[in-house]
Amino acid sequence: MNWIKLEHLLLKAQPERAVTAEPALNHAQLCERALRLAAGLERQGVRHVAVHLEDAADLAVALLGAWRAGVSVLLPADLQPGTRQRWSPEVDLWLTDLADDAHLDDYPDAPLSAAELDLDLCQLSLCTSGSSGEPKRIDKNLRQLANEVLALETLWGEGLGHACIIGSVATQHIYGLLFRVLWPLCAGRPFVRKQLAFPEDLQRASREYPSFAWVASPALLKRMGDNLDWPALSAVRRVFSSGGALPLEAAQSLFQRLQQWPTEILGSSETGGIAWRQADELWQPFAEVELAQDSDGALLISSPYMPCGHVEHTADAAQIAADGRFELLGRLDRIVKLEEKRISLPMLEQALLSHDWVAETRLGVIQENRASLGALLVLSESGLQALRNQGRRSLTEELRRHLSQHCETLALPRRWRLLRQLPFNSQGKLPQADVEALLLAARPKLPEVLEQIEAHGEWSLQLAVPPDLAYFSGHFPKAPVLPGVVQVDWALALGQRLMNLPEKFAGMEVLKFQQLVRPGDQVQLHLRFDPVRGKLYFAYRNETATCSSGRILLEATRD
């Protein structure tokens, strides 16, 4: 590969060097746009700019242009009002896709001259919510970023070759920024501009290139099911995953389909990359990353991706092997006290995960009459079958029995919430405050709408039936089935939300219930309203058959 150092990307334009396709952008065009932006920012006297751009190529232009003008860049995590209010006092300009902010096309200035970027003066600030939910600002210089992209190329560049980089993660955070933008720019690999958040989108993009690699999150990789064209996708050069732990079950599934293990990256905004692994192996530190531990066993990290001399004191307990590889043992800051006894939430989570019924779990403290533990659970396939065939109480009692082998009765969860997936945020984090809020929330009474499509006034909705739906407890406790009356109620409620329906319920016709709907099922709901007859037609279908159907009679209310 024709490697260009990060600090040299604006030195010499190379029109033959592709940056992106659809729309196409070559290196010479990238340089010209960046240098025009640099001239405009210099003319305006901007010293600090906040950048939030969905297009990865636009982000590359903004970064290089700002750095060429000596402007420091802040990458906010989002554009919510609270985020803007927090960071606006620290920046002179917001460069975004929003109508009222500055845009790249606002700078038609004659370009500044090409120049080498200063590794120590070019500044980037990343914004992270942190595990507590409190936003943090992490300052880096170009030298730290340059060191990291070179390390990535040294480790994996030869195997990637000319692969197009396709990503499902945002470029506002360190993982997406490095793997989707800065590394391919330096290596001369083309990259897809858009963040592709769904497996089907990733598949469509992959088919456009003879050679490709994925920069993905555990959340996306867990959702990649049998409906994809796996023989075609097996041409992927490498699958990267970061932002959280990838369950071994998901990694094994990818290995069976792609004949390669995904490459997990451990890191953070503060540290940059720390280590990598494949399968269930120990973590392998990146070159020049030095590890140590404090007296409590917490991991201490120093590396060329952080300020010189800085040692990051993490809250991660670890066991370091003789060869330098290590195992993570959980977070030391997730040790709670119940009735003066210290309880390790990570230890209990690992114990729960050892049961065949549990795919993922997070524990938290419930502060009600007296403090107790609660558990969020994502069930495995066998766990979902146990729920369907034995009921919720039988399932949770079995998990309590299993957990009692690992802890005192005091530490057994008293509340359980069964989820389709854990609600990780855009950075792949699940703050403890969110865990505890979910444990306090009532069990759901509505379906999760995964997709809704309208055609000629008719609606098709893809619904996920929550495994923890409140109505399952009484219908029936040992073999939960979605009640017919709830199916009718959902059809009416969703129809009222999507269509202009008469308000008064006047009866039902030709109701048929042909197939059971069980916890965790996905069904398609088809809705059609006949305004002449005042009838809402509905039908629930699974992959193979109609589950139920009928007509709801509606009348307009009279004043």
C-alpha cells in the first residue's frame, strides 16, 4: 500500500488515489476542499470549531482543513440541545449538517497552500458520556492519533490489502474515527461514507466491492441472522468489533458463517486502543502499550496513544499472564454494599452467564423499601424456549437456584426484567443509572415496532413481542400466550396512531385466532381501514402463517 503519514495528508495531492465512492472523491479533491475550508476558517478568525457530520468524507475534510488552519476540533457525541449548551462556550463555530449551522459548502475561498500538519499543535477533543452518564472531554493531539493508525496498519494492513472499509459505527467517537476515517485515509483504502446501522445495509454495501472489511459494533454483529447471503459475505477480509463485549455465542456464529473469528478491540476515548483478541482468547496488548496493576488489581495503562508520561488508572480488574496477555475480571467500581456486605456485580453476572439460558445480563441495585438487586436478562434460544414452555416464574426460580451456588441469599436478584436486547447507547455503553431505571420501570404492555411501511393507505408493521410483556403473567403462567384481546387492542391503538380513524369502538367481526403468539416472537401486523364501512381490517402473521385476523368496527363520535 502507498502509505501517507497522517501529518502529510495535505502535502501532495494524488488524483489517482481513491478516497470514497458514491459519490466519488479522490485525494486531490479531498485536499482542495480541506484547504479551501482552512482558508475560510482563517479568514473568519476561528480558533475552536465543533464538528458533527454524518458523512465520513466530509468529516475528513473538516478535520484536515481545521488542522491546516491551526483550529482545534471538538467532536460532540450528538447535537441535542443539552450537548450544544454544554460545549458552545468552548467553540467559535458549529460545523454540522443542520440548517442553521456552518457547512462545508459555505467556504469557496481560494485554498491555502499545502503544508505538513504539526503533530503536537493540531488538537482534537472527543466527547464521551462516561459510564456515569456525565459528559467528559478527552483532548488528544495529532501525534497520538498518528501513532495509533500506524500501529493498526503494521498489525493488519497486509491482510486488508485494498479492502473497502464499511462501518456500522459513528465517526464521532474514537473507534469509528480511527478505523473508518483516519486509518483508511493514510493507507489509501476507500471507505463508505455513510454509517450503516442495519445488517441488510451492510450486506448491500459489501456487494459493491470485490474486497471489503467491516468496522462494526457488538450490537450489529449480534443481529446478523440467517436471512443474509453468507456465502457472498464470506469474502470479508476482517470483521472488527468494539464498543463493548461481543458475546461468545455471537462470535461463534460469525465464525461458522464466515470461517473467521471477529477481531475485538478493547479501548476507550481516554486510552485509544489497548488490546485485541479473537475467539475466547486472552487480550493481546497493542505494540508499545504497557500494562501494570495497582494494589487492588486495577489495570494501569501507558501508551503512545496518550499524553507522554500519562498513566491511565482504570477501574478494570485484570489478571496479567506471564506472556503479557491478560484477562479482564470485571469493573472494581461495580462493587455494591447490601446490609454492610460487599457484592461484586461483575462476578454475579459471570455466574448468570454460565447458565445456558442467559445470553447477556446486567445487574443493578433497586432502592425501594430496602435495597436489593435486580437483573436485566437477554435470554438465549434455550432460555426463550424455557420461558415459552415453563413460564416466567419457573425460569427465574431456576436462575435463582443456579446463582445461589455462587452467592449468599442476600445477593440473589429479587426483580427480573427480560429484554430482547440490552439498551446500549451510541457509544456501546450501558450506564449503571440506565440499568437501575429499567429495573424500576413497569413491565411493558406494548410491542416494539421494528419497522413500519405505508403503501396506498395500508400499513405493514414488523413487531417484536417483548419477552417480559405484562400480559403473559396471567395468560398463562406456565405457558405464556399473547391474549387475543391484547392483539385486538394493539391493532386498534397502532391504527389510531398511524391513520385518521373514527374514535368510537362499535364492535368486532369475523375474529379468527389460528396460531399462538409467544414471548419473543416477531410478527407482521397488516392494517387497512375502509372509511365507507367504518371497518379496520387487521391481520397478524408470522413467517409461515396467519396468527389472527379480524375487523374492528368504528364510528365517529357525535357532538
